[in-house]
Amino acid sequence: MSTSAQSQNPIAVPLIDLQAQRRRIGGEIDNAIQRVLDHGRYIMGPEVGELEESMSVFTGARNVISCSSGTDALLMALMAKGIGKGDAVFMPAFTFTATAEVVAVLGGTPVFVDVLEDTFNIDPISLEKAIPFAIESSLRPTAIICVDLFGQPADYQRITRIARTHDLFMIADAAQSFGGKLNGKRVGTFGEVTTTSFFPAKPFGCYGDGGAVLTDDDELAERLRSIRAHGKGNDKYDIVRIGVNGRLDTLQAAILLTKLAIFEDELGARQACAGIYHDRLSGIAQTPTLIKGASSAWAQYTIILKNRDVVRKRLGKAGISTAIYYPRPMSSQTAYRNFPVAPGGVPVAERLCRSVLSLPMHPYLEREVQEYVCEEVINSVSAVDLEN
Ligand SMILES: *Cc1c(COP(=O)(O)O)cnc(C)c1O
């Protein structure tokens, strides 16, 4: 069986389309780049401070410290809290490698916690079991890294309560959720520290690597600024702590400033796409659920399917790009297999790794193209169901 679209040369539908955004604001971005080339202040030029100020206004976070990547944002946040040997840092097993990597790099111990099937975010019950388990394993429970997977803020009300009870420092890894909201507040103020990424494919991406740390804590912000610049004190050659080279390029700041002007509009377009997916696909696959009061930045639109791999292959033949975020829980990755896992394991994360599929999602996805994607998903799922 083949649909008419399959028998013709199928149209190619990419997962994300960065060129579509360039068609809209490419000229303005090129001008912003040219301005940096003209003033030549490539390191910590004026655009860096302007971006930090604008992101502070956008999110409501008092301090924004831009940096070299989302990974370095996490690293710097942990360094600012002195996290290292003997410290247990709790995090979901269903996340991107960077979340765990930074803890291990500093000699700390990532402790993997299960996630919730409907929101993909950290499971508070699994977290509560992991804390006494870490203590029994002679670790010091120190911090939680909450990940806002695929764009939806984690359940910060519940997680914050647990964090306070156990005196845990809370980091929100908002690499995928920048622009999202919870109870009317923007992502950026939920953790004691929030980190984000400007990797090109993220909702708020630049033309290379970049990231930021956001915090309301002025003292922590000052430490972060020092860590970003090799641990400098008041004077550049007075080194008061161990730091890194963690700066964001002026060129990237200029690009991001231009993009911030249309970001809200893009978030609306992502929201509209998510709405169409939800309407068309809810009956045929498990579509994402939002917690009460949450609005997602829709970094990904991820559905859960029984016969994921077969469906994915059929979509590929129809020219539709999809992705599997993530094929393996962190706790089963070769390099991380020996780190502790919450009692009871991470069965939900394991199940999700076998059944999730991320569909094309970006603010410039045209309506007809999206209808084609939906139709092909529905056809593929029905065809596979018939075969089984
Ligand atoms: C992308 C991502 C990061 C890392 O960001 P980079 O800018 O690529 O270093 C960290 N955490 C999560 C959840 C991510 O999706």
C-alpha cells in the first residue's frame, strides 16, 4: 500500500528548519553581525551586556550570566556551589548527557531518578526514594538538577518542597524550555539557578555554541561571573577561585538579541503547531500532557507509540524526519552504568526510550506540511497495527 504522496517523489520535511527563520530576519541578523565586525570587540563586547539585560527583562530573573554553552552553564552553577567528591546530585535518567556529565567531571556522583510517563519530567516519588538511598551509600545529598524536557517546566512546586525538606540546591536545566511558563511566570526563576542553552536547535538558539545561567541570588551571580572569567577577583590578574573560560562570543550575543525580538511570536507559532498535533494525533498515539499552569516552549513534540521503530521507518520513506530523544536512559550508558540509580530503578525512562518519537517542530512549519506529517503518522500507525 502506498499513499499518493508516497508514490510521487515525497516532500522532505526536516525536523527543524533554521533557514526558514533566516528568510524572516536574516537581513537584520547580518546587520547585527556587521556591527560587531565594525566595532571589533569580539570578547565581552557591548552586545553581551545588552543580551543579559534583555533576558533579565524577558524572564524576570535578577541576574543573567551568559556563557559558552548550556553544558558550561551547568558546570559553572555546580562550581559556584563547590560541588565535588562525595556529593550526590539527583537528576532524571531520561535526559541529554550534559546534565550528568558536568557532575561527573567535578568528581561528584550523579544519582539517576525515574521520570513521569505523561510529562517526561522527574518523578517526585522516585526522587524521594533516591535521597535516603544516597545517604545509605555514604553520599552527601547536595543538589537536584531538574530538567524541563522537550520544553515543559518540571513540577517545580513539588520538587521545591522536596528540595527544601532535604536542604538540596536546586538547578533548573532549562536548555529546552527557555520561553516556557509555569503559573504565569517565565522559565528562569524556578530553580535557585536556571541554566539554558543557545545551541542552534534549541528554541532560543544562536549560530554556534552558547548558554546562560540565571539567578536571583546576587552573591551567586558574582561568583558565576568570576568563574566565567578564570576565577578572577576585582582585578583581572587577581585569581581568587578556580574558574573556566566560559564567555559567550559578542557575535552570538548580537545574533540572539535580534532573535529575542521575535521570540515571543515564535513561541506562539510553536504552540499552534503543538495544538494541531494534539488535535490530529491524540486518538492514535499518546501525545504530551502539560501539568496545570504550564506552557511549554515546545523544543520537541514527542509522542509515544507502540511500534515506534516500524512507524519511524515508514515516515522516513515518506520524507518525514523524526528523532529519538533519547534512545537510552543515562543510567544504561556505558560511561554511566556504575552510578547509583533510585531504588526501584528507572522503568518508565526505559519504556520511554523504546517508544518515544519526536516529530518535525519549529515555528515555520507550514500548515499543509504539518497536515501531511499528521496524515502520514496516522497512516503508518494504522498500517503497522494491521500488520500486527
Ligand atoms: C542541549 C542540552 C544541554 C546542553 O547544552 P549545550 O549548549 O549543547 O551544551 C543540557 N541539558 C539539556 C537538557 C539539553 O537539552
